Amino acid sequence: MSAAGKRPTGQWITYMYRYDDYDHTLVIERVAQYRDQLQRHLAGELPDDEFRPLRLQNGLYIQRQAPMLRVAIPYGMLSSTQLRKLADIGRRYDRGYGHFSTRQNMQFNWPRLEDTADILAELATVEMHAIQTSGNCIRNITTDPFAGVAPDEIVDPRPYCEVLRQWSTFHPEFAFLPRKFKIAVSGTLEDRAVTYAHDVGLQLYRNDKGDVLARVIVGGGMGRTPMLGSVIHEGLPWQHLSTYLDAVLRVYNRYGRRDNAYKARIKILVKAIGAEEFARQVDAEWQLERNGIATITEEELARARAAFSDPDMPERDATDASFDAQRAQDPAFARWVSRSVRAHKRAGYRSVTLSLKPTGVAPGDITSEQMDAAADLADRFSFGELRVTHEQNLVLADVALSDLHALWQGARAHGLATPNIGLLTDIICCPGGDFCSLANAKSIPIAQAIQEAFADLDYLYDIGELELNISGCMNSCGHHHVGHIGILGVDKAGSEWYQVSIGGAQGNTTSLADVIGPSFAADEVPGVVQKLIETYVEHRTPEERFLDTVRRLGVAPFKKHVYGEVARKAEVAHA
């Protein structure tokens, strides 16, 4: 039996979704189909223009240096077995590493085209694939990386994400949409899924009777024309999530622009006809099937919910004397705890973020050795399960308070314990011009230069919470529009320049950043960031974050300090 025909083996956890026979058959047959397409292409029987849509449907891009394969990680959940498989693929088929994206997926940047069918077959052995990670279809559905364990959770979004994943996979109507389509789901008081910046955002909550409802937000997105979404339906019963989304996508599929890729996203349609009119058209479409066969049943939701039962977690005391002593005695450990450890819904447990942002490493990159180490840490300390975050880090969701010091020691030994979560060097960054054929400029060297400029942890902690995002082009894969500081690579007469914006934000007060002025040469960017920080430090009030100061004062004082002190190269170029 081929690798793609094997059922998964080895240690598996039981509190995340596991494939049934239908899932296995679907993925195995998809691998066989792709293998045949690839072999015909390599033999010269399938030209590039015919092979392109087929490879994109299987997550394969042809990038600047080599093919890039994007692996789906539905709603960001990974077992340790799956992470070890990704590590093995990185070693055998790539250059010993992988890259976690802002869509909670993994990308391999250096596979050989000839090996891609074998890679997909390997993925199938651990219930993974690359289906719908590219192309004009419904992409990977994302959610809160702390789903199921966050103290502020109202509704666990994971069962709903899984139901919607199954609804969207190979949906016959939506395989060739006007453009790619992204859905994010949140079920907490604090929106950690950036729902207002997606094609569709779903915020789950409960009414006074305890019924689960959804707030439906449509028309958000970044890219060339950044927009925040609009609420088009309040109080949608969970049973109608799939039928209502069917209606949203049918209206988009019918009227979305197909003549211009830059104007093809749903946000352009919503803006053109207005959110109220769009909602009216969706409602009219929805009435045709709102109680049809696609309505989610109690039985179907219960089936999905059963996959996300809590692990068998021993009861723990809310406090632990050994932890308190270790934190008091070891300042480095205390510093890591302050940035990397979050509260948990269960007494005596915490959630831990493993930073993939040490200075000198491309944000989101992780070596095969680190993947194996993270899998070992998950098995030892967090019931064999991990989460990928929108910020390109990893989370161990269920760590006992008494295990935190041992976990920190293990993570630190493998470069996974940089105490910078939520700080300026915890940079979101796309691969940029080093890899992506669409990029106007490199992103990774800019991120590394900023990390080096702010390597002093004491200074970093004094600056406090600050999100910095970098994109190498207007496609905004680095989500620079919602960074407290956003950096965008632009091309000027064949040279790489960088536009800087401030005031963007995720969360419950999602906002789009404002450009401060003309763009800068690459070597000026760290200095520009430094001037922005100096302005903040000068004007901040006690306990005020960078974002709060920007919102209070506006762009003007930041712009004045930057352009009054930085060399005039940018202004001359702009003129």
C-alpha cells in the first residue's frame, strides 16, 4: 500500500478532530489525483497553464526561488504526531525548516516539484493535506489559538470551525470564486481572530436563554484596498451558519468582479452596493434554503463537539509554592512568565506561547529540530497538542502551573523561549522578496534589522506592548494595516522602499493604520521605528500603550519627529 493509502499510526490524542473513513478516502484519492496530474505535467503532457490551477488547488505555488507548498492546519490545531511529520518533511524534502503563516498554516519554501506528490502522501498518513490552501476558494478557517481554554470564552468556536471546514471543503459551488475567501471565527469577549478584517467574520455569543448565536461580519480585508467589515446579520442561530454563508457566497459569486483581480474581493462588492443592500440580497437568497438540508443539526454539532473534549486533566491547586519560589529566585524565568504565560479556565493550569521570534531568525520560521522539540514538550507538558497563532508562534494550551519552570528550561534549550510575546520584536512578517514572486521588497531583512536594533530586553520591556507588522507588497500577507506600526515594501524605479503607518490594531477595537508620510530606504527603517518609539516615550501617560498614545495624539507629532530628524532621502525621492 502506498503512503497515501495508509491509516495513521502512532500516538494520537483524542481531543481534537480525527478523520473518519470518509475523510481518509477523500484525502487519499486527492493525493492519487494530484500524482497523476504531476506525472503528466513532468512528462510534458500537461502544459503549465493547464497544470497551474490544479497545483494551486493542492497548495503548490511557484515562487521566486523554488516551489512553495502550503500545508493546511485547520483552525490552527496540531497534534505532536503531526508536528513531527512536518519536521520529517522539512528534513527530507526541504532545507530543514518550515514557516508558519498568519493563516495558521505551514509553508515549505524549498521542495522539489517532483517530490510534491510524495509530500502530500506523507501528510495524509497523519491526517493532513494542502487542500484549499490556495486558489479562489474558501481558505483555511482560523480562530482564537486559546480556544477551549481561555477564561473569557463564551462559546468554544472549534466545533463550529470543524463543521464549517467540512461544509467548505470541495463545496461544488465555491471552487472558482472571483477571489480567495477567508473566514475567521471568535467566541470570546476579546476578539483574537481579527474578525473585522476578514471576508467573513463570525462572532459567537449567547443570548439570555443561553442559545448560541452569531454576529456575521462581511467585507473586511487588507491588501490594496484595506477595509473593516460590516455587520450584516445580528443574532444568527448556529443551526443556520452554513445556509447563511451559502447565501453570502452565492451573492458574491454572482456579482463579484472577475474582470479585475484587485477589485475582486467581496469587500469591493460590499462597498460598491452598500452593506445594507448586500445584507438584503443575502437575506433574499437565504430564504430559499434557510431550513434546507444544509441546516446544521444538533446531532451533527454534537459529533463535532465530541472531538474537542477536554483532556483528562488532574485537579490542581490554584497556586503552587514551587512555581512562586522559582519565579522569585530566577529573574529570567519571571520575565518569560510575564510575557509568555496566560491564564487558563482550569485552576492550576496555564497556556504558554513558544516564541518563534528570536533575533536573527525570520519571524515564523522553525527548524525541524525545533519542531521535534516542541512536539516533545507538548507530549510532556500539554497532552500532546499544540496551536499555531495568527502572530506566527506556537501555543501549548494546557500546562500545569507546577510544570512551567521545567517547560521553560526545555523551550529555552531549543530557542523557543524568547520573552518577547506582544512586544516590538514579536514581529508579524511575510516571507517577502526573498521568496515570494509577488513581493515588491524584502521583508525578512527589515524584521531582522529591527530585532537587532531593539535587542535590549530592558528597553523592550520599558516600551511595552507594541505590535509591528511587515508586508513585502500590497497583498498584505504580513497584515501591516492592523499593526500598531505597519511597514509595507514598495517598488520605486526598481529600488526597494518602505512605507510606514501607525495606529492599526486587532481585537475589539480593530482599526486600520494611517500612513505617516513618504517612504524610506531599507537602511532608514530601524531609525524610523526608533523615532516613533521616542515620540511615544516622550508623550505617553502612565500605563499608556503605544497604540493609546497614537490614538490620543494622532499621527502629527510622530510624523514631525520622524521627518524632522531622519535624513531627507525619502522626501527627495517622493518629490
